[in-house]
Amino acid sequence: MNSDPRDRRPLARIGRALIEVAFIIFLYYSNLLMGEFTVTSGHGKTLAFAVSDIFTVTNFSIGMISALIGFAVFHSLRKWL
């Protein structure tokens, strides 16, 4: 079995990029969830209500744009350093 390790390299880059973007989105949504309970901790507020309140198309688009910008910044810093 003579496999070339360079064949997997583009897939590894794509996988690393997806993991980094997903992690930034995770941090964004966890911050939104904490803010939902901190700012508006009304009586009877449940986790289900908070989750339905933060998972919107607008929040997802903001999170995705922020994640892509964050990935680009970290990628350029990685190359520069």
C-alpha cells in the first residue's frame, strides 16, 4: 500500500476550517444563551424558551459572518507568524 500523504492534505484543511468555524459559532451561541438568562431572567423563563428565542435566521447569519471573519483573521495571523 503505497499511499501519498499529500492526497489527504486538502481534506485536512477543509476539516480544520469547518471545526474552527463551528467552534466560533458555538461560542457565539453560548454567549447569546448566557446573555438571555442574565439580562432577562424573568419569572418562569425556561431553557426551551431561551433556545427558541436565540436560534433565529438573523442570529445564525450574524454568527456565520462573524465566524468566517474570525477564521480569516486567525488564518492570516497563522500565516504571518
